[in-house]
Amino acid sequence: MNRNAMPSGINDALGAFFKNTGLDTVFKEWETVVNWQQIAGDRISQVTQCDRVEDGVLYVKVMSAPWRQELTYLKEPLKESIQRETGCETIKDIVFY
């Protein structure tokens, strides 16, 4: 048995606790912010900085107005990538600023 592995009972208990308290949502939203480069890809992440999630809205700082305009057309593919990469289904919109 791996010494670092938790028994499944503890994993199940922690999973249930996180789900019941809503912390699983917070973790998935934070995972989106932390893993923005992987989610958005190198080209987009070079000109953006993922800032925060508030009330289901992901806020992304963009380095230029032309990129901000371009990214508005990529909202849906980016939301799909977020769901695929993190399993986060609570992000309903992305604001590029």
C-alpha cells in the first residue's frame, strides 16, 4: 500500500464534505484560474491573465483591445475547454477586460 494514499473511507468522507459545503465548486473554479495557460493554450495565455471567478463569471485581463475583441468570439470554446480540463460547470460567462 502506498504510504501517501489515504484510505478510501477518508477520501469518500472528504469528497462528501467538500460537496456538501460547496467547497468542491470553489476548488474547481480556482483550478480554472491556476491552470489558465493549459486551458487557453500558449497563444492566448501569452496575452491574457486569468484573474478571478465571481458568481460564475471568470475575469480575464487582456493586454490589448484587438485581442479583447478576438477573445469575445472564443468564449464558448474556452468555456468548453474549462469544463473538459477542470470539470468546472459553474463558470457561465467570461469577461475580458
